[in-house]
Amino acid sequence: GLSYTWIFNNNTLYVQEDSRRFVSQETGNLYIAKVEPSDVGSYTCVVTNSNAEQSVRGPPTPLTLRSDGVMGEYEPKIEVHFPETTYAAKGSSVKLECFALGK
């Protein structure tokens, strides 16, 4: 069992309490909706393997804001990473992740 958390400026990022940010427990990706000046800083991903009781930190990634207001070429799209087949026992819960990206 792998799990993913993010560190923001050397503090754990508690995205569960934040409706603008989400960490995919499928891919480990951090998604931020409507970036604000307070989001500027250094982000580091931490991957934890609960079976091996070990954690590994990735390299820090800086987030900066562009001063020209240009987002670049980023067409609106739906980002979906569903497996071809998903199996679930009757009465169990299944979590599917879907993200709307764009300008």
C-alpha cells in the first residue's frame, strides 16, 4: 500500500481541509484549482509504503506565478485515468478520479 502526501514550504499540506487542492492516491499528483499568490512556494512529494514502513521524499518543485497573466497552451479537457475494468465486491465502495482541466 502506497500513499502520497505533499510538503509545502517544509510543512505538511493538509489537502483534505482544502477544497482547492487534491492529491490523487492513484498517481500521487497534486492538483490545484485557481492558483493564488499564497500557493507560491516549494512542493515536495512524500511516498509512503505502509507494508515496508518506509517513506521517500522526492525533489522539491517550485511553484511561481507568471507576471504576464499568460497561461500558455492548455486546452480544456477531462483528465481520466480509469482502468479498463474495475472489480468490486457487492456492497463495497469504489473510488474513481476525474478532473476537469483548462483555462
